[in-house]
Amino acid sequence: AIFEFREECLREYGFKDTYWSEKEDENQAALQALPDLLAELDKMDPDDRALALIEGLLAGNIFDWGSKACVELYQNGAILEIY
């Protein structure tokens, strides 16, 4: 709720996403790599494919948690339980 309120305020007062350009660059790089990744996944047996997809989803979520949360997970050893 606080995050959404913050975003609303920033948009209302004309503040733009300062990381838009970097996000766009990363999205373009990811789209270029996507066909090779999909081909690699297609070659895997179903169990390995499922594991690779889950690991990828978890990695993306960890990135979204932010650095402070990740540091805390590493410090208390909980990050290892995810894998």
C-alpha cells in the first residue's frame, strides 16, 4: 500500500521512472536471449525443465526483493534453503 501511494505521488507530480532507460535496455537484452533459452528448455526432460523454470522464477523474485532483503537471507543462511 505504501509503495503504491509513493508511485501515485511520484506520477502525480511529474516524476518519471529514473531507471526506465536501464529497464528498457535489460528487456531488449532479455528478448534477444529468449529464443536460445527456450530452445535449451525444450531439449530438457520434463523434470529438469520444471526445476530450471522454478530456479529462474526464484532468482527473479530474489532480485525483486532488493539488496537489503537478500543480504539478510545470506547472513542467516536462509537463502540456501530456497535452493
